[in-house]
Amino acid sequence: MSIKNDAAYPVVPEQPVHHVRVLEEKRKNGLGVAALVVGIVAAVFSIIPLVGMIAFFLGPVAIILGIIALCLKNRKKGMAVAGLILGVVSLITAGMVTAGISAAAKSIDEKVNAEHTVEYVVTTSGPAHISYWSPGGTSTEDIKADWKKSITSTDFNITSISVTGSYSDASGAVSCEILIDGKSAGKNTGSGSGAHASCSGNTWQK
């Protein structure tokens, strides 16, 4: 006859089952890093006149890299988003800077190549010799009294005139003035033997 000894086989109470959820850590996003770096470079270049044209190439590259990086599964997205935004901003900035430079260059070109009327005015107490600039080059004349000449041309940029009185007239007096589009651009006087006066002006500052 056998006797069961329950003490030899202790009963182990059931342990509660803990369900552990393993979250897969997001990996680094190499394309996101590349998008950010290219975006930063594009943004820096975009604010530099002329050199900013490079941003028109780098900006789209940063945008494309950023979009691809965002499409990758289980990858960090922060740098990809930043690179994408910088790429867009660099394009906008480069466009604004380029447009501003183009507008300024056009304005300067129109101002420089515009038609201007230059009037030379000379007063003298006696015979004098004058030399003045014209679109065809330097012109000279000998005068005996007050003298005026008006020239209209698109070739004027810098203009000048000089007048020299007679060396035999110790009490001689001369004066010159340049008017550009009706506004005085330069004026001068001289007196004595061989009295001399010279004037100059330009069409940029009238």
C-alpha cells in the first residue's frame, strides 16, 4: 500500500503573465541629414547676389532629398522636414534677390541709356577759346562773345567744357555752366589774363 506525500511536491502558484510590447526604435535617416545640409547651403547662397543662382540648383535637390527621406519607413523625419523647408525657402529668397537685382540693373540701364539734353553756356568779356565734349568727341571753337550750344543724345554719360580768355586782356572774365535736361550740373568762373574756367557734369546726378 502506497501513501501519497503531497508535501514532497509543493504546489507553485500561477504567476501572472506580463505582455511586453517591444517598440522598434526609429533609425537614423541619412537622406534626411543630406537634405538638411544641402538646404542650409542653399539658404546661405540664396541671400548672396549673383552667387545666389546656385540656390536654384541646390534648393530643388534639398526638396527632393527631403521628400524621399520622408517616404522612408521607420526613419526619423525631423531633419528631412527641415531640409525640405530650407530648400523651399532658398528658392523663394533666391528668386526675390534675383528679381531685385534685375530690376535695379534695368533701372540703371534705362537711366544711363536715356536721351538727355545737354546745354553749354559760356560768358566772356572778350575773345576766348572753348573746348567741349559732344557725342562725336571733343569739339573746339573760338568765340568773341557769349555762347550757347544745346545737344540732345543718348550717348551722354559724362560731359565737360572749358573756356580760356585772351592772355592779352588782364581784366578778362569768363564763366561756364552745364545744364542737363534743364538743371544745372556744373558752374565755374575765371578772371584775369588768360582767364580760365572749366565745368563738368554727368547724367547720373543731375
